[in-house]
Amino acid sequence: MLDLRPNCEHCDKDLPYTSTEAMICSYECTYCKTCALEIFENVCPSCSGNFVERPIRPKKEIERNPASSKRIFKPKDVQKTKLNSDRYKTIPPEKR
Ligand SMILES: [Zn+2]
Ligand SMILES: [Zn+2]
């Protein structure tokens, strides 16, 4: 089950469980679309994997299985992540 983290790790934008703007990597590092796709160019700054859209959790499910309320806010050094993105962005995710 996904944590459904409540915010973007890089810019701290709110990403509630109903958000269609949340992107996650396989470790569930969570970013808004702008950070994931425009700043990091679909390369996770932590694991270099790709991002996919995080599904919403329907309202009727959320009481039984609540979303995480633990905010993780660790802005990245964009100069460093750019080097990493440049290295991996042209490699298709399945070959990284
Ligand atoms: Zn963001
Ligand atoms: Zn990652």
C-alpha cells in the first residue's frame, strides 16, 4: 500500500491523496509534476529511476487506510541533480 505522502519533497507543494499532480518513483519519493518532469527531467534525484503518476485513493477508502501525514521536505541541490539527470534522462527507464 502506498504511503501517499502529503507534499512535494523538493518544493513542499501540498499533494493530498486526491491530487492528480503527484509523481512517485519506485521508493515512493514524491514530487509534484513540475519538479519531477521539468526540474528533474523524469530522473529521481535519489535513485535515478523514473517517475509515474501516483493514483488517487478514493474518499471511501481513506478512513480505513489513511494517507501519510508525515511531511518530507528535503530540497535538492539543483546543480547536482542536473548532472545526474543529464546522465540518465536519455536512457529509457527499463535500461537504467
Ligand atoms: Zn515540487
Ligand atoms: Zn527514487
